[in-house]
Amino acid sequence: MVLELIPMQTTGGALLFLGALALVVVLAALLSAVEIVDAYEKRALTVFGEYRKLLEPGINFVPPFVSNTYRFDMRTQTLDVPRQEAITRDNSPVTADAVVYIKVMDAKKAFLEVDNYKKAVSNLAQTTLRAVLGDMELDDTLNKRQEINAKIRTELDEPTDEWGIRVESVEVREVNPSKDVQRAMEQQTSAERKRRAMILEAQGERRSAVEKAEGDKQSEIIRAQGEKQSQILEAQGDAISTVLRARSAESMGERAVIDKGMDALTEIGQSESTTFVMPQELTSMVGRYGKHLSGSDVKEDGDQLESLEFDEETRELIGLDDIAEIIGEIDQEADMDVEAMEQEAQAIKEGKDPAKISDPDEVIEEMDQEFQGQTDGGADAPVGDTEDASTND
């Protein structure tokens, strides 16, 4: 009985083990046959080492145990280009590093055409960066970053297209010359700035001097014009004042002569003599003023006695034509004062009260009448006597 039970127990354990093993195998096969692909990636499938297809995002079933998948990130990826040393075209050593942005456009080419596309792109970018810097001058490598980026990208486009990779952008981060070159550049920059500062200072001083000179010139011109105008006005004022004083003196002198002559005529008219001797200046002046004021000459026996006329120079000198316009209100007031004094003097001579004289025109009219009467009285004298008197004078 004991010998029969041992084989039965051994057979049951083996079956249980086999069942468990089969279950494990089935589970492993199921896990190996299912591939879950993320949304931002694709996977290349190979079966027994042969490329079959690209697995799309989601759940994919593949042959278990005999298939392999290779993951490709379809997003834009960043590759750092290590710092590179290069010699520029003008034999200046520089160092530079860059960043390359790439994107897998064709996962099949990236899987079949190149081994480790990231490393390949990085190495290609390093060599291209050194080549581009070596073809440029030192100043261009420091100033023309955009041109360097464009050249590197152009050089990378052709080989990476064959790998199914697109280079989206290349950015050079730093380009540094050697320390000796940096010190020389700093000295050059300092000297250039000093030179510009000196030039600007000299230009400022020159402009200041020019502006000052222009200002002095304008000031002198304005001052000279002012002095000239002042001298002209002063000379004109002196000339006008001199003319007015001369005309006023002549006018007052002739007025005094006329007043004296009127007084003399009054005395002559009251005398009994019929023959009178008068100065020629008085007769000529009385005749001229009488003709100028009344518009007529003294008549004798129906004949008009012509008196001498003032010439233009004399008329302009004594101001018969425009003295009122030049002297204006001052002369008018002076005339009024003189007339008032004459009226008062005449009233005193005639024994009248000066306070009762109210109308100057009445007094002037009375004087004219008296003068006309005296002239008519003198006309009774023989003409020959008058001529003789004039000749004797």
C-alpha cells in the first residue's frame, strides 16, 4: 500500500507545477503581446530582427517573445552642443557653444538610417560650429550671431533630412575670444571712447565759440543800429528845433516891427502934416503882410500899388505857408496870448477898460478900420511927394 501511494502523490505535484508554469507562461505571453504607446511617441516594431511597422499611440498587440520595439519621442527635443574651440579667419582663437532644437519627422528613417540620431546630430552640430567660426573674422563672430545661427542650420538641414530629423532652430549661446584678445579689445574700446569724448568736447567748444561770436556780432549790429538811429533822431530833433526857433524869432521880430509901425502910423494919422517919410522896410513888410492877410493891396487914386512878394525861400524860412502845421497848437496858443496882449495894449492907449473887451475879432476889425482910414487920409497927399520921400530914403 505504501508503494502505490507515493507515485500518485508525485504525479499530482507535477501536474500542479506544470499548471502553474503554464499559467505564468500565458500571463507573460499576454504581457509581451500588448504594447501601450504614449500620445507623444511612436515605436518601431521588429519581429525576429526584421522591421515590421511603426506602432501608433494606444494599445497595440505584437507577437510575444519574438518582437522588439524602439521608442521615438515625436516632440521637439533640445540638444546641447558642448563648448568648441575654433580659430577665426584672422587667426584669433575663440570658444563657442550652442543649442540645437530638433524634431523627429520620420521615425522609420530615424530607426533605419542612423544609429542614435541624437548623438549624430550633436556631433554634426559641433563640427559645423567650428567650421562656421573658422570662416569668419573675429569681429563678425562677436557681432553677427544671427548669421552664424543661419549658417549652422543650413549646414545641418541636408544630412538630418536623410535621417528623418528636422532641425528647427540653432542658437549660439556664447562666443568668447581668448583672454589676451579680450584685454586688447577692452583697451581698444577704452581708447575709442576717449577719442569720441575728446571729439565731442572739441565740437562742443567750437559750437559754443561760434554761437558766442554770432551773439556778439548780432549784439554789435543791434547796438550800432540803435546808436545810428539815435543820432539820426537827435540830429532831426536839433534841426527841427533850430528851424522852429529861427522862424519863431523872425516872426516875433516882424510882429514887433509891425507893432511899432502901427503905432507910428497912428501918430502920423493924428498929425497935421501931409508929407510923411517912412522906411522902405516898413512899407514893404506892411504891404506884403497886408496882401497876404487880406488878399489886396492899398489903393491910391484907383490904381493898385504892387508890393514886393516874398520869394519861396523866404516864405519857407518865415513859415507863411506851413508854420501852423509845424508849430501846431503851441503857436496857436502863443498867437492867442500875443493877440490878447495887443488888445489889452490897444485898449489902454484908447483909454478903454481891458476887462470889457470880450471879442478879439471886434478889436481886430476896429484896428483894420482905423488903419484903412489912416491910409485913405494919406492918399490925399501928392504923389510926387511920396516918390520924393521914397527917393530920399
